[in-house]
Amino acid sequence: MKIATYNVNGITARLPRLVEWLEETKPDIVCLQELKADDDKFPKAAIEAAGYGAVWHGQKGFNGVAILARDAEPVERQRGLADDPDDTHSRYIEADVNGLVVASIYLPNGNPQPGPKFDYKLKWMARLADRAAALLAEEVPTILAGDYNVIPKDEDTFSVRAMSTDALMQPESRAAFRTILNQGWTDAIRTRHPRGPVWTFWDYQAGAWPRDAGFRIDHLLLSPTVADRLVDAGVDKEYRGREKASDHAPTWAVIR
DNA sequence: ATGCCAAACGCTGTTTGA
């Protein structure tokens, strides 16, 4: 079973590319981020025509997350994170899919830092950590997949210097990510590719794609019993180079 | 020190965000 996460950077603008990728790679479960579309603008019919059921948590203009399942209907079990009733951002949705609990996560970028956006990022990560711990306590097979907007280690960026003041690799961002991992989650990509560059994002700006100046911020975190079933993981890098591509590439894991 | 780019919105440019 293949589960993928894909920050589409606008599902309306990306729909032809998304459908093409679904048809060519046939993932069983897909976590989408950055729909940039309100709930009533989600392209339900096109996704259905491609063979996928879906649940989504949209928002006008930015954010927005969804979970797709091939030949199945995901059953939503939570949207949003607890402990901040004033949080209006659509960044978290969780569903039961084929015996798995799956969450699609769009973690706040946090730039510029320091500042209120960075504070929001760190608070959001603490709330995610609480949810992640609760899910582990349920002892059901779980995958937390999405755009974490965290470069976990120096080897996860083309340039430590270029990114040194960026919110994505501040020590606080990395510590918050490690706190979640250390609960007992397994980073699927790094387990299958222990060393060296694995990029999942290339900025549109400054020729990042042609000079392969990327970083690794899209992650699939596996609960222990899912980690035991991990067979492979990778990035569909080729899709980043196509016409009208997202700035992220689909990132996936195969579970036995 | 700044813009590089892209999408949405709504209108021929502005805002937002990464």
C-alpha cells in the first residue's frame, strides 16, 4: 500500500497535474496540503472521476488540507487541533482509511522569524505534539503526513548558510520536530535513505529547481506498528519539473 | 539589503505567503 503527501500549492491551479499524478502513480492514500480553496471549491467530481474518495478542510485563499483514498471513502475523525479556539487556519485533518489513522498536516511556515508568525508556528507544533501523543496512546496504526515546514537536520538542505535565518531550520523548530519524533514516530524517508540529500521542495525563485537547490520538509511519520511494515519510501521528483508544477514534489512510503 | 516566484482575488494591479 502506497501513501503519499503532496503540497499542491493551489488545488484549482494544480488540478490537471494532480489528476495526472494520481493516474500515473496510483497511490492508495494521499494527503494534500495548500488547497488554497474554500470547502465549496474543492474539485470533488474530478477527484472522484480519478477513482478517489476524499475528505477536506478548505479555506479561502490559503492553507487547506485533504485526504484522498483510492476506491474508498476516508472517514473523517478530526479537523483542526485542540487548545486554540481562535485558530482559524485550516491545517489539520484526520481520517480513518482502510484500517489506518491518517492525518494530513500543513504546519505553519513561520517566516519571518522572530515574530508573531514564528510564535504561532511553535505553538502549533506543541498542539500537534499533544495530538500525536494521544494518537500513539490509542495504539492504532497511524501515519502523520504532510508539509511540516521543518528542515530536520543540516543534511536536509542544499545550503545551511542560505537557510540559516529561516524559520524552517531554527533550533526551536527542529527541537519541536524532534520532540514529536522522540515520542516514538519513524521518519519514513530517512529510514529508507539514511544519508545524503533527499529534497521534497524547490523554491520557484532564484532558479532553485534547475540548480537542484532544495530541501526536505515533507515528511511521513509512522507509528511503531506501521514502521515495522515499511517497505520503501521516496520522492516523485520528476513531477517538480513538469509544466505548471507545484514547488513541492509528491513524497511517499510503501507499507506492507 | 532586497528581490527573486506564484496563486488568488478581482480587475489590468494588489495582497498574501512561501
